[in-house]
Amino acid sequence: MNYRNRIVINPTIRSGKPCIINTRIAVADIFDYLGGGMTIEEILDDFPDLTLEDIQACFAFAADRDRRLTTIPHEIPI
């Protein structure tokens, strides 16, 4: 999925947090709801402007961000 069509970063919206396009709902908000026990269906019911593709874009964004993180190699004992 190409999340770039659905996730935007605008410094004037939510202090530059990545948000679902045309909303003020941050990617982090979606993961907070899921982490709090809500299902995707419950999120979609609570936010009728969101689509399943918006939620999937949040996952794709997070996966891409995780791939780009710098990893620290394991220490090698001397």
C-alpha cells in the first residue's frame, strides 16, 4: 500500500504529527486506540469519515518508519 496518498505531515496540523489526510487524526491516535483495546471496526464506527484503507495506511506508515530506524549492533565482548 502506498500510504503517502493518505498520511500527511503538516507543521500547522497537530504540531506536525503524521495525520490521516483531511482529518486531525494522528497515526499515533489510531495506535493508541488499538493499544487501548478498540477494534478496527470500533474505530471506524466512532470515526465515520475514516476508511479501512486509512487504518491500513497507518500500519504501512509505521512499518516504513520502523524499517528506516537506525539499529544498534550487538556489543561484541572483548
